[in-house]
Amino acid sequence: MKKLNEKIIFPCGISMKNLFMLAPLTNTQSFEDGCLSDDEFNWLVMRSKGDFGMTMSCASHVQEIGKGFSGQLGIFNDNHIEGLRKLTKKIKSFNSLAVAQLHHAGMRSPEAIIGERPVCPSYDKKTNSRALTLEEVKELRDDFISAAVRAKKSGYDGVEIHGAHGYILCQFLSSSINKRKDEYGGSLENRSRIIFEIIDGIRNECGESFLLGVRLSPERFGMDLEEIKILCKQLIDTKKVDFLDISLWDSFKYPAVEKDIDNSNKKTLLEHFTELDFKNVLLTVAGNIRTGQDVKKVINSGVDFVAIGRAAIVNHNFPRLVIDNPEFEPIELPVSKDHLRKEGVSEKFIEYLGVFEGFVKE
């Protein structure tokens, strides 16, 4: 087994001090114009201080219309740079990589928040989303690239492109959502075209030494496991991405639809990805990794580093606790509001966590 505090090196040449990444977490703590708040600053900095090798921001929207939740951190305007520079400087002072997740909610942007109809690759009746014009698709692509340039100006070491969880790039990937008849719809090649164009643009604008990852999810929101595996292979073969971040919801579950009838041959979702040849691209996964034993199991399966979400909320220094004690188990849920406050979780974030049954003690 790798040592959990072992340094790893990405293809772009950037190194990370250990095998722990703070997963991008919705936290509703920033200002409505997308500017960084003290609460979000404190939340992220406390995790970098807690020994996360990579501190990734929450999903940061690349267009104002792509806002997915109240209090979301933005990266669509140069007005955001000043706050982000303060954030990245502090994160990096703890020898943690500062990475921005680039996001657009698409049809998942609440109309009440953005003040207009949300957009989607195709018209969606349920969400009252309108279809993007071809010109708007290209503008969306360019705004993802511009946001990466803005991230670099803000001092981030790199970015992750959010192509998971039913947000706009995931909507493009979905054959059940994306009904376009142009070059961005139809075949998998066309449905994934925008992602490859964004990657090309970021590499051209930000250079070869800028850290670049892509987040994908293989289930829900019209995703097809086999298509996502094909997409992973294609992304690896571009030699332009440094890591793939596969969000599994639960790293130890079996696929929702397992075509193999013989149970003895069934593979977990995790195994579907660790069996791929990642070449020099690094693999991280997220999903139900909450104890030292979980970390060990995932790393032993062939994953390069782990993305920690819920466990990082409960313990800001989860990496240090697990490195020091591989058998570490966090406090049981639900946790008290006082415990969360001590862990750098603001009142707004605590209120948001209240929607998850059994998380916050009443």
C-alpha cells in the first residue's frame, strides 16, 4: 500500500504532498454576486491547514445564468479575482494545492435564483429550460475557458471541469437530455465535443504546467456507465488532462444496472474504473469514504488519491487524523451544531446541512 503522506506528481509536473483532496462541496456561504465571503474563506483555509494535499473550491459558476444555489462562489467576473487571490495565497501557505472547480448548473439553475429561464442543451419541459443556440454553446465553451484563465490569474494551481451530477456538461453527455441535431448532439463524439473543446482551450490559454482535471459521474441523470468508461479512455489519450475525478456516490456499490447476470463476475463501480489503463493520468474517486479503513480500501484498489467530502465537514483535519491512525473513525452522525462550528462550518452551511437527514443534531 502507498503511504498516505506520499508525494504524488501529476503529468503537468505539479506535485501534491499526500493522497487527500478536499472534494468540491456545496456550502452556500458566499455572497450572491459570487464574491468570496469570510465564511467560505475560513471553511476552505481550515481544510488546507488540516493537511489536505489539494483544497478544491465548491462548484464555481462560469456564467451568471449558470448559478446552481444561493451563496455560490463565482468565477464568471473579474470582480471575483481579488477575493480568490486572498484565498489561494492562504491555501498555498499550508502547502496545499488550490484548485477551482468550474461549473454551470444548466437546467438545474433555479429560475427563482437566476431570474430567468435556465438553459440546457435541449428544451426541458420539467425545468422550463430553453435550448441553447449554437452560438450560445460556443459562448458557454469560451466562458469555461475564460474562467480557467481567471482562476490562473487568481493564483489557483489548476481547475477541475465539472462534467458530473446532472449539471450542464453532464446534460450534454446525456443521450436522454441532449436532443440536439447539430455537432453537439447525437453520437457520443458529438455529445462530448464541448468537453474536449474546453480542455483544448484551457491548455492553449493556461499552458502545460497548469493542473487540469475532469469530474464525471457514471450513473443518474441519463449517464451510461459504458459511455463514461469510453469517455475516460478518450480523455486519457488526449494527454491533456492530469487527473480524472469519478464521483461514484458510493465507492463500494455495484452499478445500478449490472448487465452481467452471473453474480460471481459482478464488478463494483470502483472496479469498473480501476481496471482501465490510466497511463500517466491520475485517478481520484469520491463517494462514502469516511473512515481510515475506507481510505485504505480505495487506495489499495488502485486509486491514486481520495476525494473526501462529508468526512471533511465533520473533521477539518481528516487527512492528518488518518495518516496518524489508519484505523481512525470519525464521530458518529448526527453531529451537534457546536461541533460543526468548531470545525469552521458557518451558520449558513449548518442550515444547508440540515436538509440531509441525520446529519445535524437537533
